[in-house]
Amino acid sequence: MRQIPLELGPVSMPGLDDFIAEESALQAFDWLQAWPSVSQANVPAAYFWGPPGSGKTHLLRAMVPRALEAGHHVMWVSAQGCQMWDAELPEAPTLALIDDCERLDAHLQHLAFNLFIESASVSQVSGPLSIMAAGAVPPVDLPVRDDLRTRLGWGLIFALSTLSEVGVRKALHDEASRRGIGLDEGVVSYLLVRYSRDLGFLMGLLDRLDRFALAEHRTVTVPLLKQMLVLETA
């Protein structure tokens, strides 16, 4: 197994409380809020799918600190590689989180399939293994090996949608508040007029804008944002 540092440390993970659960995500959100529960013990897997910006990666990442607090080992698998966090007890349960399923190469697909095999087996030395996964399309449409595609479709499946404009505005303001940025509606409106509601992209843009404002010793304004974008494309 390739274990590559992915800068996904628990301290920096988003929490479920940071997730803006609009109507399309309420069922998934409520299920994750109840995790871990006895009623979920026999669920083979949970699969979250939706377009970029729908929050599926946020939900998976939020489960890292939640699982660690519950005493679980945690494994993160994505197209970039793998990362693991150990629980205090070797025999503790494990939560495996598999992101960007449509982008997994042959090696990582093999690893993911083996996780499903392990989750179905009974071990005398390690605790049970549960799996949560996410992708851009439903399991049936994933471009992965047939046996993995089948197993990803065995459990619970949650479809997510992108946030409404109101939800995106709230998410940007919440993140700006967390960073201590004074973000007025003019900046948010400028972003939403010129870019899609892909929250991952917008959050990355806000991060760059935050660092640029600090470097320039200026407040965040539309002119500053325009200046940064010009410099990035120069």
C-alpha cells in the first residue's frame, strides 16, 4: 500500500458542524451525525455522489476526526494515495474513507476491493472495518473494475447536489469569518457572477485571496481580487 502524506491532518479537517446541509444532503447529513450506531454496524458501505462542489469530500473528511474521537483507526484513500491514523487500541474498529472513486488507478482499485473483502471477514486480532466512499457519479457508472463497482453499490447510496446561491454565500462568509477576513457582499457577488458554484474552487480562491491580502497588507476588496487574478494569469 502506498502511504503518502496528504496534508489531511485531523486538526485541519472540516467538521460536520461546518457543513451546510440543504435539502438534498439532509438524509446523508443525518446518517453521518448518527454514526457510529448499532443500526449501522451491518451496512456494507455508504457511497456519496454528486458534482464538484456538492460537499461529498467535505463529508468524508469530517469523518476523520469524528472516527478518531470514537476510538477508531482511520484510513483515507484517494487518487493522491493513502494516509492512516492509528487508534490507541490495536483491536479497535477501522473506518476506511475512499474519495474520488472515479479517479482511482488500478493499484488503488485493488486496495479498495481488498478493503471490501476485509470488511466482510471476521478477524480475531482487529476490529470490524466499515467503509464510506464518494465519487462524481452513481456506483453503476464508475469507471472501475466490475467487482469494486458492484460492492460500492451494495450499501447505502446518497445523492448530493451543489449548494444554492444562498448556501454558497453562507459557506463563503462562514469560512471568511473563521479566517478573520472581512468579506463584504460585493466580493461574494463578484465571485458568483464570474464563477460556478463549485464550492471547492471558490474556497481555494478565497484561500489564495486571504494569503494575497496578507502579503499586500490590504483588506479584501473587489479591486484587490481583480489585482490578484491579473497577476495569476500574467
